Amino acid sequence: MLKTIHVEIDPTGHIHVLEPIPFKLEGRALHTLLESDTKERDATTAEIKGNASRALRLLASPRFQHRPKANPEETQRHISAIRDEWNND
């Protein structure tokens, strides 16, 4: 039976699987190369790098460092109260 998995080949020729493989890898394979859309790949890479950069800036920001911290016990009590309200309806 033929099975298809989504992979990406980096510039060095290494293959990276882009999704979990739901079967045991053994046997033979046929390799089909699809035409690469460089503009789309570059835009996606830039977006990922931009998002990571923004996330790192947020984590390092004074606003994030001095954010209010919740009391874990109080949070658990609140969750339990909401859960109990849901079950009683």
C-alpha cells in the first residue's frame, strides 16, 4: 500500500518530516520532488522569526517581568467552583 508523508528538504539535502508518522518506517520508498515556492517559504520563515523575536521581547519586558502572579490555591478553588456550577445546571 502506498502512503504519503509531508517532508521538507533543507538546503543541505537533509529531509525533515513535518508531521507524525503513523506507521513503522521500513522498506522502500519513492521520492517525488515538488516545485519549491521560494517566496512562500521565505515569507513563512520571516514570519516565524518575527514571531519568535516578538515573543522574546515580551518575555524580557519589564511589564511581563512585573505582571501580577496568581495564587495557585486560589486559582484551583476558582476552577473548582466554576466546574461545580457547570455540573449543577
